[in-house]
Amino acid sequence: MKLFYAPQSPFARKVHVAALELGLADDIELVLTPVAPGMANEDYARDGNPLRKIPALARNDGSVLYDSGVICEYLDARAGGGRILPGGGEARWLILRDHALANGICDAAVLVRYETWLRPEEFRWESWTRDQWSKIDSGLAAFEADPEACGDPKAEMLNLAQIALGCALGYLDFRYDERNWRGSYPKLSAWFESLSKRPSFAQTVPVNPPQ
């Protein structure tokens, strides 16, 4: 299988972490794929994801899956099912809910990056950016107030929500270290410090791709 990815993407990292947790990483070739707003990577649109978003997973039969959540579910099923996401019951809905919240933090953080780094300064929308940061803070506060949603970072197997949350926090460190989210959310900070020691996270720390 081939994973179209970028090493700075929290969504691609989520899939890579899931593959490592599930013992499937050796079955996947990482394919560095340049994508950015305003850059039409038509080869990737044809062979990977028509929306030109990463990640996408090319399976051995030639078919391609996209959306990080879908890919993670596929990997879970390939590994036997029910390992990072229960197949049913209340636990599944709570994990999917918390995964959606962590994913929303990632979405907002990436949008802030686009607005404040890619968009020409004279066209930047400051109130919109503040609103994205407000969403990020609300999401972090929800996890800070609900330790059960974060779960045990030393558990034998992480669930999908934990993986997504760890990738969101790692992205905030990577892109916005100067905002010091840790100072406002000490419980979440301690949780992430422990999570970061897991091999799956230590091996996937985000970096800028080579130029």
C-alpha cells in the first residue's frame, strides 16, 4: 500500500500513527505529496484524491481511499477490527464524538496557518482568525475538563480519538509554539507529554518537508 502524505500534516500523521499502533506500518510506503491551496497538483488529483487533500491510501488492488478517518477505519479492519475503534456500542459513539472534536481542532489550526502564512497580508481576515482560535481553545478546554475523553496515554492500544487529539496537540506545538497552549491546559499538557513518549508518536513528529 502507498500512503500519500506530508510530514507536517496532522491528518497524515494520524494515519501513520494508527498504522504503527496496529502493526501495519511495514506494509505501507510513504509517498511525499506536495499540496497547498492554490497549487493544482493534477497528478495527485488523478491518481490519489480528486480533492487534492492528504492523506490518501492507495491499496494493493489499485483503489484509493481518502479522508484520514476513513483510512484509519480501514486499517483497523485490516488489523482485525475493534482495536482503535469499537465495532459497536456506546463506546464507539463516544470515541467518534471525541475524534470529531480533535479533528475540528486540527481543521481550525490548519485554517489559521493558511490565513496567516499563505494569504497575502493585505487580504487577511483577523476576526475570522480569532474565531478559529476561539474554536481551538473551546476544544482544548473540553478535553481539559474531561480526562476520561483523553483516556490513558500508556494504554496497550490507543483509540482513534486519542490518536487524533495527540496529532492536534503536536500540530499546535509545531506551528504555534509561541502561543503556549500548555500553560492554559496543564492536564492536557501532562497527558500529551506522556503520549509523546510512545514509539508511534516519537517516530512521527511533524517536520517541514525538504525544499
